[in-house]
Amino acid sequence: MALLSIVLPAYNEKQNIANTADVLSKLLSENEIDYEMVFISDGSRDGTYEEIVKASEENPRIKGAEFSRNFGKEAGIFAGLELATGDAVIVMDCDLQHPPSAIPEMWRLWQNGAEVVEGIKSSRGRESLGYKLSAGLFYKIMSKLIKMDMSASSDFKLLDRKVVDVLLALPERNTFFRALSFWAGFRTESVPYEVQERQFGESKWSFWSLMKYAVSNATSFSTLPLQLVTVMGLVSILFSVVLAIQTMVRFLMGNSVEGFTTVILLILIIGGFLMLSLGIIGHYIARIYEEVKGRPKYIISRVTDNIQGEIIGSWRKK
Ligand code: UDP
Ligand code: MG
């Protein structure tokens, strides 16, 4: 019988673990799906891992691991993918904002041959205005840069074992899970779902963390910002040619511009462009530096007893 793994990254989600484990195990047994759950506590400081251990003692199909510190949701997802043993893997939030009711449909599509099943948001649920605006901007920029429509996509998806192995074999550190499944291709189906309201705890994303996420993902998936530097250069060259001609003509006619105003303005504008360009290039150099160092995506500090093998530390499946 085929095994379904469910990967659930959790950061300070103490109140959610037991409930989520209950809801999922009930649903999956009702649908006669053979399953395992992999909770990854992302360096939580509220006893999330202890909750996972408790759940795992009650239900041996529940596994869990703890990171040595907070490595971020991407790292959590990838650790879950590495620890999962199923023939198909579903990644979902552990706050049940991704409705478990979509799982049987995803599973059915997978059984009918789909290799990737994307969860597509049909409504974004209730979010604050600030969050909506920043998330909207984020997806606009991302979709433009990646040339894929990301506005409705999410981290809620099912991946076939083949796809999981492809993603795990990628050597890069700065991953963007949501877009990588698009990038990987494969036979893709989608399931629409409505984002549910969070029952316990609160969202871990602030405006700034979302912006940081946007910038880091944009640069890890596209070199367009670098080309922007070239465009800025061209624009200022055009501008300077026009201005140079005008200045020369005025000089020859004997009525050149007086005062430093023009000089100051030019220095400011050019200086601004230069620094912005350097910043963009610097950002890519930072990315290269991070990749070259080759540090692991995450460090596992503890795992539940039902996970086999030596996996403490920066573990990678052989
Ligand atoms: N999460 C994580 N590490 C982090 C931040 C979040 O593993 O550093 C998990 C979190 O526990 C949840 C999921 O990622 O399961 C989505 O986070 P959240 O619900 O805060 O985001 P939102 O639903 O508001 O976008
Ligand atoms: Mg959430």
C-alpha cells in the first residue's frame, strides 16, 4: 500500500500540534490512507517539540525533529522532505490554515498519475490590510520575476517521491519551495482551497520579514535586478548626452549655466544610481558567498525515537 507523508513545519506552535495531529489522523484513517506525519520544530522556544514527542508517543505514525535554532520555514520544509519516507509527500502549515479536507482530493489525483498537486488559494482568508497589501506586492513582483503566476500558489502541495528526490538533490541553499515545484515541471494538477483562519497562536510573518523573504527569493530566482542596473546605466548615459550637448552649446554661445546647482544635482543623481547599482550587485555577491560557503540548510538537534539512523547534526540522506 502506498504511503503518504505529511510534512508540517512548526515554529512556536505548541497549541497547534496535538489538535493538528488529531484532525489529520482522523481524516486520513477515515479515508483509508496509509500515512505518516513529520513535524519539524524550527527551533521553537515554547515547548513545541515536547508536544511533538507526546503526540509521537500516542501515535507511532507521528515523527518529529527539532532544529538547533530557528532556520526558517524553507529549511523546515526541506528537513521534512528529507525525513519523509512516503511515496507521496504533502507539505502543509501546521496551523491548519491549509484545510486538511483538500488532502483526499490531492491523494486521489496522485493515484490517477499526477506527480505534483498544487494547492491553489481560491480565497486568501481573513488577513489584515497591511498583510494583504504587502503579500499582494510580494506576489506581483515574484510573478513578474519568475515569469510564473504565483499569486494563488502556496506551500500547500503534494509531491511525488520522484519530485521530492529531485528537489532534495538540488545543491543550492537558498531555496524557494513554492516556485521550485513549478520550476521542476512534472505532471501537475491543482486543487483549489480556501485559506482557513488560524485557530491558535499568531502568524509568524511581519511586514519586514515578508519583504526580506521577497527580496531573497527574487534574487535567488531571477537575475532581472542585475539587468536593471544596465538599464539604469543606459538611461543615465542618454540623459548625460543630451545634457552634455546642451551645456556645450550654451558654453559656445557664451551663456553657460551659472552656479553649482546643476553640479550638485548631477552628483546627487549619479551618486544615487551608483550606490543603488552597487547595492544590487552586492546582494548577488552575498548570495554567491552564502552558496559558496556550502553550509547546511539546517541543523537537527533532536529527533523522536521512531526516526532511524544517525541524523543529528547537519544531516543529509545518502
Ligand atoms: N514557520 C516555520 N518557521 C518560521 C516561521 C513559520 O516553520 O520561521 C511555520 C509555522 O509554524 C506555520 C507555517 O510555517 O506552520 C506558516 O507560518 P504562519 O502561519 O505564521 O504564516 P501565515 O499562515 O500567516 O502566512
Ligand atoms: Mg498560518
